[in-house]
Amino acid sequence: MPNGVLRAQNLKMLFEKAKQYEKTSFKGLYNFISFIDKLKLSSGDMAPAKLIGENEDVVRIMSIHKSKGLEFPVVFLSGTAKRFNMQDINKNDILLHGDLGFGPKYVNYEEGESYTTLAREAVKIQSKKEVISEEMRVLYVALTRAKEKLIITGIEKDYTKEIAKKENILASYAGTDGKTNINKNIIQKALSYLDWIELVYLKRNAELNEILEVNTYKAKEFLKDKSDEEKKEDRNIEEKLKNVKEKDISKIKEKLEWKYEYKELKHVLTKTSVTGIKNMKLDLEEKEFEDYNVPEFLKESKELTGAEKGSLMHLMLQELDEKIDYDKDKIIKLAEDLEKHKIINEKQREAIDIDKVFEFTKSNIWKELKTAKEIEREKPFYINIGVKEIYEEDTDENVLVQGIIDLYYITDKGEVVLVDYKTDRVKEEKELVVKYKEQLEIYKKALERALDKKVGRVYIYSSYLGKEILIENGGKGV
């Protein structure tokens, strides 16, 4: 699988976040997703997992400063011919130094001329020394990172000319600093790391020959034009085709004229959601416009949408604790706790219909929850369903369907009951049954396969109508 190791590490990191979430008082997938969203927005603590450890067998590309304190078997020190940055020292009219102060140019406005000053030259000389000293420290770091082999690269326009120039400079200072030392004036005039490296090599090549190997390459050796060879190869293609055997031609023809065996299934998704199937089954005029996907800046009103209010109702129903005997004040307190823990904001809390939530606690479903042996909320599932059960295609292929069951519970008598919350604004119960019968049938199949047990009853709880709707035959109709 592409990036398989990274994906595995990210899953482990998500698992750790889930463990943190479970230590809180809130449960359920909706709240967990909200928890993750809050982390992403507030702390930014959602970067991808680190895939590479310090001792991994990989190639690392980093700056010299970043490599400080690290060691590697083989190190490439590249771009050593790049010149030291002296622009601030050479171009600025006013130079600043922590100890020497200001070093300005003298400007004659009447004549329209400017001249350097002793102060500026003093600051310039001192600043240049400090830049050179810092570059030396950086080069030392670079040269001491390798355990086994150090490979240094640099590009010069004319290597022979540069070497001859440096040999003349060293000869002119010969005897001034001993046989092995390089005069400080030469060092100060260097413009790059490569200048220093070449000076050391020329000064002490007799000692370095045993551990140092110098190779020079010309640009044209790396930029060979192979176009003539390629053109010659192209001219031979026709000759090669003439010698192709008949059986080979038939194989080529077979590949060129190949047709996909399952072309009629190209519109069938290999993986989909229960909602996706429901939308596919409905006519276009029956589909709801999901305005919660509209960008914020395009929304004319800042009021919560119907879909957002429906999500809030789902959240409240999921957070109800069957061990508590609720009144309206306790439900208001629950909503305030959600705001306090930043699961919802103030506007969302104010939009919650407390009466509708309280109405659910008077339902038969709620009464059974209080005595249920087992309760599961927001249970995710995956199920393979035959294509012919969803699409009008005669095939034995399957589709992987995913979804989340709002609620199921096992009564004290051992009966499995499936409940799906709906917040649609409808006139009568039948509208909900017709609209969601396919969805409920898939939920029922998934739950029966997971529990290896038949589902006894299937309900839609309509918060808008304030009633539970028993679906006869597990989703086949009322």
C-alpha cells in the first residue's frame, strides 16, 4: 500500500487521541469528531505522525546548522563554492556594530557625492572579520559530521586557473607563517568554503594525499547530447516492426482491442455510504439541499441551518443518560455542560429545542432503555451488499457499504431493538418510512450479521413529530 508505514503511524496516533477522549465524560462518534476538530483548530496538535526515527537508514537533506550535534556514516557537503554573504557590509550606507556603533558614509548634498568614512571602514573591517569567523565555525561543523566518509562538492568556472591563482598567493606569503600554516591575510580574503579547502589542500597536499582524493569533472561530461543515438534508434523502429512474427501481431491486436469485462458496472461504486444509497434511490426533487456544505461566506444568514439543528438534536439524544430521570431543567443543564466543554457554542445551545428532547424521555423507547441489558450508541459498521440489491444490474459483484447506527439495545427479555433518529419536517409518518426504508434495511442486515441474532423491532424516532414509528418487517414498510 502506498505510504503504508506512514498510514499505520497515523492510525496509532489517532488511537492515542481516542484514549485521551475516552478519559472525558463524553461518549460517541459525533463528540469524538468534534473533539478532534477542536484540537485541529485550537492547539494545532494534529500534525502527521513522525515516520522516520533518528537512526533510520535513509538519506537526509539538511542545512549545516541543522546538523549540529549529529553524526552520519557518509556526508555530502555541497555548494561549497557559494560566496559568503557580504551584501550588508558592502552595500549599506550606514553600518551598525554592537561595540563600534555607527559607521555612516559622508554625503555632500551640494556636490551630489558620497564618500566612505574612517568610522564606516572600521565597522566594515570588524564586521567582515566576524562574518569570516562565523563561517569558519559553520564549516568546522560541516567537516566533523561524517563518521566514515566526507564528500565535498563545489563548482568553479575554471578550476585550473583558480588553483594556479591560489598557488601564486601561497608562494608570495611563503615563510611568513611557517611551513604548514596559511597566512591570516589569505584566509581573510577567501570568498567561499571551497577557497579555504583548496588552500589547505595546496598547502598540505603531501600530508593529505593518504586520506584525501581530489577529482575534477567538466560540465560537458555530464551533459552529453545523446540525441543522435536516439534518432538512430527511431530510424530502426520500422525495420524492427517488419520482423515481428504473426503471432506477436495477434497479441498486440488483442491488447489494443481489449474491452473491460465489467463496463456496465462503471457507475457502480465499490464503496459507498448508506446516505449515498438513499440519495441515489430518491428522485431529484425529493432530495434535500444540504446547505451545511455551502461555504460560510456564501451564506446569506448566520442563523443555523436545518441540517445543523438536526445534528444538535442528534447530539442531545445521544448524550441523554438512561440512568437519570430527566426534567426540563436537567436537559437545560446537559446543554450548558456541552457548551462548557466546548462541544457546542452559545448560539448552538440556544438553538436546541429543549421541549423536543424532553419529549423523547417520555417515549416507550426511553422506558425500555432504562431496563435494557445492553445499549450501543453511534455504532459504525461496514457490510458487503450485492450490487443487484442496490442497482438494477444483473451481477454477482458486491458493494462495501458503511454507516453509523444511531442506537440499538437488547431488552431485559433478550430482544434486539434498532432505533434511528430523524429530524425531518414531515406531515405524516409514512413519508419517513418511504424515504428511509432502504437505509433501515441495511442497518438491520448489518446489525444481524454483527450480533448473529435477529433484530426484533426497528423504530424511527421522529423528533419533529415527537413519536416513535414502528417499522413492520424490519424496514419493508408500515
